[in-house]
Amino acid sequence: PRLQPAYFGLNGPYAFIALDGSPSSAPASWEEENFLKLTKTVANMGLTPALVGESAEGPLAQSIQTKERRAVNLVNRTETAQLATLSETAQFAVGANNAGLTVAALRGRPGIVLQVATSETVADEKPVGAPYISFYSPRLNDIAADMVCRMVISSSLTNP
């Protein structure tokens, strides 16, 4: 049961929201209100937003889940094998280029990745595996949440 989505409270279709808990001044930071808007967009699509990330993202995930009750916080709740298994049935992954998003890509799930990149690093930073739409910027906060949300809605990432 520890490898089943229901064990984590994922009782229907879901999508990974890959968080980044960097301080807001860091180039890799995408502010909480951006992740919250993305989480609400995914929930409004009829999918459960599954918040994934590493220990540093714990406070961010808790705060988002408090404000959007339809989200399920998986930060610090999954081991690599569990995350890999959950990735197989996730509709897609979207967010920061963290371990959760990488595992989803390797397991064949499509998605959207937000990355800090310059022209020199762009070619080396794409997730391997499934097809991904990439948004690059020297600072993640320069990537508009509205644009990412529109792309999530219009890109047909969900399984038929």
C-alpha cells in the first residue's frame, strides 16, 4: 500500500507541482503566490495538486496547502521509490527543476519546467525522458505565473 496513490491521499487524477524553497532573493526562487496560483489552476482543472520537493520546500508546501486545501503535501513524505511509482500515474509535472520533476520526466510524464538559465546553460538543463515545455530566465520570478498557468491549461498535458 505504501506505493499506491491512495496511501498519500491521492484518490483521483493528480499532477505534481515541483516546488522550490529558495529565499525570495535567490535567482532560483519563484514566489509562493506564483506556486499558489499554479496549485489553484491545477485544482480547478479537476486534478489534485501533489506538492513535491525536498526538505527545504517543507515550509512552502505547508503554507500552500493551508491556503489551497485541495493540494496534497508530499514533501518529506515520500522516498525515491515511492515518488517514482507515483510519477507513473501523475497526469503531468510542472514547476521548478527539482528531484520530483526529474523523476516524473524519467518515468515518462510530460510537463513544464521553470529554470534559471543563461544562454550558456540552456542546452544542458532540460529534463531527460518525457517531453517538457521549458521556461528559462536568469531569475525565476521574472516568469509570470499567469503565463505558466495558461500554458498548463492549453497544452493538453493531461492523459486522454
